[in-house]
Amino acid sequence: MKDIIELAEETQNRAWEVIRDAKIIDAWTSIGATVNLVGSLKTGLLINHLDIDFHVYTSPFILADSFKAMSMIADNHRVKRIKYANLLDTEECLEWHAWYEAPEGALWQIDMIHILSESPFGGKVERVTERISEVLTEETRKAILSIKNAVPDGLKVKAIEVYMAVIRDGIRTYADFVEWKQSRHDTGIIEWEP
């Protein structure tokens, strides 16, 4: 049986194949965007939830350019669906979600958040992602991957909750994580960073 690190590395290699084939970075840089990988793939903590996260910045911010980049991504026959939300009035961003069907049938979700450069949200997730990477040890990496891998299919768990439980609160098993989560009352965005 493969160990948890090897399983995670295989998933992460497949994620990079998806990014290359869908030309995610190429599409956004073609409109002059800065493209930042964030989240589980960036930290090396992607294992079973097939989700890839990017934050994208352009200056100036031109709505039509965002659609242009996404139309390039949509041109790939493996991109089966795209969802869009205009949150410029509230969160100063456009949310793009694309679903990519890999050759073996796995469905990957690619989240691309196009953020106004002057937004107070700009750079925040990048900073948290960087801090998580800096404080990870071999023990915490294995604990996080084990907990994430144990989450039952269909159950939605925020990765930041797992990171906080393991890094801040010393949780090491899925059973302890479930108990930890039940004792908390967070329902919105979690502002924690290590």
C-alpha cells in the first residue's frame, strides 16, 4: 500500500497535468494577468479533493479580459462546465469555476478568483498559503494529509479547518478532527493564519 505522501504526490502531479492541458496559466497571462497558485496544491497538501485554486490580478481590471481568458480555457474539450459570479460590489472579485474531466474520468474543479488589485482581499490567501508552507513539519504534513484523505466522499470540509486543527491545536487523527470540528461554531470565512 502506498504511503500518504506518495498518494499526495501522485494527485499533485495529476493536478499539474490538468493545469498544463487546460492552459490555465497561459490563458490568464495572455491578458497580462499575474497568476498565483494558492491553496492545497501550492502547499503540497492536495490529496483527494480534486480542487485547484488560483488568484488572478490584472491592472487595469477589465471585465471583458476576464471573459477572454475564460473563453480560451473553455475552448478545451475536457472543460465540461464553467460557473461565473460577479462579486465586484461586495468582495471586489470575479469568481470563475471550471470543471475539467481528466482522461481517466476524474472531475477536477479549478477555481480562479480574479481580484481587483486594490482590494483589501488581495494577497491575503497568498500570505496564508505561504505561512502554512513555512510552518509545516513532516509530522504535521502527514497528519493533515491523513485527515484530508479520511474525509468521506461528499462531505465538505474546509481545508483551512484541517490546517488550523493540526498546526494550531495539535490534532493528529480524523476521529479527533471530527470531535474538534463539532466543538467549534465557525460558519463563515476563517481568518486564521499560522
